[in-house]
Amino acid sequence: MAEYKTDVYWNRYRKASQLADWRRYEEALKEALHLIRDFPEDPDVYALAGYIHLKKEKYAEAMHWSGEALGRDPENRLGWFVRVSVMYETEKGPKLDEALREARRISPHEPHYLFLQANLDNQKGRFQEAKASIEGALALEPENALYIATLSYIEALLKRDEESRRLEKEALRIDPNSAHVFTYLAWAAGRRGEFAVQAEMLKNAIRLDPDNAQIRSEYLEALQQTYMVYRIFLAPVLFIRRWKPWQIFLAWAVAWMLFRPLVLLFILLYVLSHWATKLLVHVKVFGWTFRRT
């Protein structure tokens, strides 16, 4: 450990980190910049500035500061944590996969990387691999409600509904005040076909994170799916989306040639059900005042 890293240094470092966790970002950043001024060769303080910007969802700034940290120490753990987290939010593909492998090499016991890997596997339809990754994260941090909620979602994807519901209760027992936990549990409920539960979970997520536009959008979509007529016409669309592009094209081509009137009728009814239920949801949530959501 460097000689300058005394108790005073660590107290200042912890103060900045704690302020960020409390969402007092401007105060946290001020403390971090003071540390950078006093310890300009220390990679940890640059990584800390990146971490604060990551919490603020200022991804370009977070990547800049993580680069400053890794330029001084290519294996700085927090620097890699920030870099991988930013890449997960802003870009997918081989570069992220490579960065995630390097980060896991440097910090093999960091459960967050296994959580990110589980999410990537889910997005690619590799549900068993996703389950193995999140179970690895839980082996390192068994009381993490977000990881348990993620496993609930994966179990729902694997059609193990009873286990998914059990994990839902466990996640809420541990942390009933996390918007992220409620969001993953909402996804699980949606996969189980429990649309009223999904809407309620998202309603709680909005209560805890009212400025999150993505959660608000998902909440309105979940309310739409509580209407049976919309679910009837949505089900074939969701089923077809699981196919490969060439399969979708071939199916539509054959259906168009053989059943053109039925295809046109289905499209018309689907569009009508979508906009009718969307209107009903809007009136239910906002009344007859039409404004952006």
C-alpha cells in the first residue's frame, strides 16, 4: 500500500463513496475531485470519480475517468468495474464480452460480473447458462435481493413458476425497497402470465424510482396486458418473435399467399386492440388529460 494511504486518506475516500451511494452526487464528486487534486498519481481516486458518474448515469464521463484510472493501473479493480458497467449500458457485442472476461480475470470473486453475464445470457436465450451465472453470484453474495429476483426471472423463463414465486417472496423479504428488485420481479410475473402482479410490481418500482422513464413505459405496457382482448392478439406476435428472421419471413410469406384475408383481419384487429387498450390505460392512469408519459 502506498505510504500516503493513511486513515485520513481512506476516511475521505469512504466519505465520497458513501455520498454517491446516498445519491448526493455533487457532494461526492466534489470530494473525489479534491482527492484527485491531492493525490494526482493515485488510480483509485480517478476510478472513484468514474464510479460517481456511473451512479449518475453519466456514461461518457464515467468512461473517461475509468480510462484515467486504468492508464495509471491497468488492473485497477474499480476502474474495470466502471468500464464494464458502462459498456453493458451503452454497447453489446464482442467488445463487452472481452472486457467482461478481463474484468473477471482481475476480480474473479466479484459477483456483479456474474450478474451481468446472466443478463447477457438471458438476452441471447441461453437460460440455463444464465441460471448458472446468477447462482454463482448468489454463492458469493447469498443475501443479495437483486440476484434472487434475477433468478426468479430466469426460473420463470425456464417455466418453473412455483420456484419463481418462492424466490419472489424471498427477494422482497430481504429488500422491499429496491426499484431494480421490483423490476426483475415484474419481468418474472409477466413471463408467468401474471399480468396484474406484473403491473403491481412495476407500480412499486415507479414509487421508488419515479424519474425512470423505462419503468413508467413498462408499467403502461403491463396495464395493457391485463386486458384479455389485447393478450389474445399479442400472444401470436410474442410467439413469432422467438423465431429466427428467416423463419418469420417464410411464415409471413406463406400466410400472405394462402390466407391473405385472415392475415389482414388479424393485423387490423391487433392494431385496434393495441390502441384501444392503450387509450383505456391512459385514461385509467391520467384521466382524460392527454400529455406525454
